[in-house]
Amino acid sequence: MDGGRIQSALLSEALGCFFPAVDSIEHQMGLGLPYRTASGIVPMNEAAAMYAVVYFLSSLVRYQPAYMDAISENSDAWLVESFVKSAPSQLLRYMVSATLGYSLIIESA
């Protein structure tokens, strides 16, 4: 069985748990465990998690700018800054992958 058929079988059996790797050619896919709530299970993958964090941070910037300023002065501000710099390109890669139906990986030389 070739890799494409294995990936298709896994994606159909564990819908919402496996997602394509869009970072590099070293990994073919990723695994995201579902988020369990009182009312059921919500599929979770890297793209959904990034969107949720970006949405939360954008709400802070708009509605709680003083709190966001306090975060930026914290010693862990590098974590938020690092995420904010990498998330847009990652989300774009996931959207392109979902639109095209296959992963397009662009690596710098």
C-alpha cells in the first residue's frame, strides 16, 4: 500500500484527528487529539488551535489593549511574539492545502 492510500485511510477513519504536515518534507502528517467537552468531542488540529489563539489575541488587542501591553512587558512575551510571527504563514499553508486537496510545501534554499 502506498503512502497516499495509507494517509487517505487514516484520514477517513479518524476524521478530524489526522491532518497533513505543511511545514517540511520530513513528516507526512500530524495527529491532533480531540478536545473533550461535557457535550461531546470536538475535533482539534493545529490549524484550528492556531485560529483560536489568533482570535483570542486579536480580541485582547481590540478590547483589552492595556492587558496586551502588560503581556508584552512580561518575560514570556517572546512566546506570544514568536507565535504571532509564525501563525499567519502556517494558517495560510493549511488553507492552501485544504483548498487544493494536497499539501504544497515551499522550503527556502
